[in-house]
Amino acid sequence: MYPCPCGFFSDTERDCTCSHQTVTRYQKRISGPMLDRIDIHIEVPRVDFEKLSDNRRGESSNDIRTKVETARQKQRERFAGLKNGR
């Protein structure tokens, strides 16, 4: 959820154009019972466009598949002695 309608309430690089009343009204749009179900609230800082658009390649699908298969095999070994997963 954005902190305010313009999205720059706690931004370090751009100023928020919203009034305090507008920010308060915007944040109250989510009801109390809904907020009670959210356990963790963190602010995530802005990520520079250059970092997002970097041409570096991530891991290949085959490398990820190998890691997942290894993790699944370890889990099978860990639960091998249990009946019906209990």
C-alpha cells in the first residue's frame, strides 16, 4: 500500500504533495479489522531505476531446478520415517 495518494510521503528523494489531512484520510481507507490481520508493517525504500534495469542475468532455470530438486530430496529424507507426513 502506498503511504499516501501521491506515493512520496516518506520518500527521501521527492517531496510529498499531499496535505496531512489527505494522508490521514488515505491511510484510514483500510479498516481496522483488516489492519489487525497484517502482522508486519515495514517501509521499503525506493530502488533506483538503474538497478532495476540492469542487464545482469539471474540464475538460469536449470540451476534453480537443481536447487529445488535438492531441497525436495532433503525433505523426503527428513520425513522418510514418518507415516502419512505426521
